[in-house]
Amino acid sequence: MSFRPPKGTDDIGAPASTRWRDVLRQWDTWADRFGYPLVMTPIFESTDLFERGVGEDTEVVTKQMYTFTDRGGRSLTLRPEGTAGVVRAFLDSGARGPWKGAYSGPMFRHERPQAGRRRQFWQLGVEYLDVDGPAADAEVIELGYRFLSAVDVPGLEVVINSLGDTVCRPGYVSTLRSYLEAKRDVLCDDSVSIIDVNPLRVLDCTVCAPVLTDAPAMKDHLCQPCAAHYGLVKKSLENLRIPFREDARLVRGLDYYTRTAFEYIATQLDAAQNAVGGGGRYDGLAESIGGRRAPGVGFALGVDRIVLASGEDVGPQVDVYLVSETGPEDALIAASVLRLAGLRVDFDSEGRKVEAQFKTAGRLGARAVVVQKGQGDEVDVRIDEEREQMALEAVPAWLGTRL
């Protein structure tokens, strides 16, 4: 009998996992650089948290959540996204005033598996809470842009829009609903079914996009505070030299967004997979899940999509492969010395022939080969055609000038 991963999930090993490790390491670096400490929340939460936070009428809640009843009769759900859980954790902590958190981990949605879209998928994200000002929006957008640029997402583009707030959005929604009703006969069945419930989501339908080119735009219906906020976000992005374009049809897929909404697009991918992440402001989310008012802004990025966009090749898996002519016991000691000096080192623990060890060094793409010929301290170091003999302890400094 053999077992395979459930549909929509994958085993990720080398060499693909080498790219994943690089992305996750760089994420920690950039989140730390912007002042977002790590926050870890449960993989499963009360189902009610997501129904109230994400929105009962969203596709995520109605079709995609993995929900189960535990032995105590409680309805629990594997987290389909990270924001609701982080906001809950913030409220539970009793914190007050500006608060930042960065997270990384698996999420779960019952979707149709395809390239860059799995039922268990990995997200990175940040939340900046108890902040109203547009500078917070711009900082969050900048963090995502700098990180995605650092991991070499090609053709990176920032797309933004404003979704208004509880003052100006109801009027716009009414106008949009009337517009959509007049086009009911040319809309797909899914769009028709949500005209009354959530007409904004129709703007996100790729099937109906060709017949919605003249749809009313939210930015033309913004109240003065929302228009001012949106203007300052755009001005800040210009000052930060972050290129962006506006898209009046960008609404995002979750109900909690207000005012700023944005996405990061990898333009060199097919349209179905080109969104590598996105986010926005969610000033009413904390109250919708039973907490106090705590306006916030954040984003989530999909590692699956990032790796798909930027490719799996990140270079050698090790800095040094240690080839030993005297056996694995001596190689283990030498490898330890080099590892403690900060080098990525591997060696053969089975005592295979030297020729086989050199083949492994090539397969791993080792940047240098250190050949241990005897039990003494002297080793041969090889980088391409260059060869030097030296003391083992001198190897890290010598390689540091060449690698």
C-alpha cells in the first residue's frame, strides 16, 4: 500500500525547497527591517471568527473553508487567511496604540488545484493595527514591494484602488447595483447571483470583465475624507518611488476591506496566476468580530505564486563539499570546523569512493571542493581550475575573498 498527498497538496523537497527557504529567509529579514515582529496564531480557529470577519457571503466562507466539529461540539475551521486570526490575537492581548505583526504559515481553501493555487498554500503577511493615517498604508505597500523585488519577482507591478468607507460606499453600491441590473442579461450566472448580495464582487469577475468596461468607478464617488486619504497614499508612493497604476475594478475578495486596496502583480505570468499577493485597509474588522475599534492595514503574499513567478533556481545548495580520502569520521570533524565558520558544508557519510564524492559535489552545485587527503590539518581547496593547499582553519577566509 502506498500513500500520496491529498489532492491540492504537495511534498516540497530540494531543489524546489531551496528556493522556498531563500524566500522565507528574506521575508524574515525584510519584515524585521520594517519593524514587524513575528506573531504566530493557531492553524484552526472558531468558524464564527471567519464567518464574521471574512464575510458570510464571500466565496471563501460559502465554498472553500475546511470546517469540522471537534469532540466538544465546537465548530472549528482551518484558517483560510491570516488577518482575522491576527486581529483576534491583537484584541485578546489587550494592546493599545500602533501595533505591528508579521506572520508566515500554511492556509487552507478547498479550491480547484492549478499552477500556483493549492488547497494547502503558504502565505506571508503583515498587519499594522490601531492606525488611521495613510502613511501606514504606504509603508505596508512599500514593504511588500521591496520584499518582492528582493526575491526577483519579474515584471512586478503595484495596482491600487480605494473602496471608500461606510459613509460613501453605500451610495456607490446602489449606483453599481442599478448598473448591473441593466446588464443582467449579459452577465454570467455567478455574477447575477450576487448582484443583490455583493455587487462589488461582480467587478472581480474575469468572465464578465469585457461587458463592464463602462462600470461606475468608486473613486468618482468617494467622500472628502476618503478622497484625501487616497490622494495621500498615492503621493507617498510617488515620494517612495514605487511605481503603481490605478484600477477601478480592483475590489479584493474579502468583505473587510475599506479605503485602500492593492495587489502585487507578476506581469510575466498568465493572468490566472499573476497576482502574487495583495491587501488593503480594514478599519471595521476588529469591531465585526466583537472587539473595539482598531483600524488597520495589511497584506498577504503567496509563496507558491512567488516561487512560480521567480523560478526555483537560487544557485548552489552548499558552499563547500568536503571530499575525504580518509573516511567519514575525519570528514565530520573537518565539516564541523567549516560550518562553525559560517559555511554551508556537506560531505559523504558512507565512505564512498573519491570519484563518487566528486560527482555528488557536482550534483549539489558546490561552489568549492575541499579535499581531505590525510588526517593532518592540510587540505586542497578547488574552485573551478584554481587549486590551493592550506590549513583547514584558513579555508573560510580564503574562500571569503572568492565566493
